[in-house]
Amino acid sequence: MIINGQQEDIATPLSVDELIARKGLNAGRVAVEVNGAIVPRDKRAQTMLSGTDTVEIVTFVQGG
């Protein structure tokens, strides 16, 4: 699986929610795209990933 441009060996299948948790990210502060399509928050638990997927995870930060 490619995550944010880096090849990673992650046991699949797993959901987008599970990936976010494994990465230690705050689910409320990230946006996730799988194979070029944004995954809505309410679909993350049902969206299953495979080893051939390309995932982009963007973390929202606050600042000024």
C-alpha cells in the first residue's frame, strides 16, 4: 500500500478507520483519500483497504 507517497507493508484488509488508529492520528482532524477519491467520515469504517491502494492522509493543523 502507498500511504502519503511511501510504500508501506500493512496487513490487509483493514478499514480506513483502523488505518487512522494504527497511525495514531486524531480521526476528527484528518481527511482521507483512497485511489483519488475522498472518503467521507461516515464511510471510513465501511471502506476497506487492500495492499494495492494508494492512500493520502491530510492532517488539519491550526495556527496563525
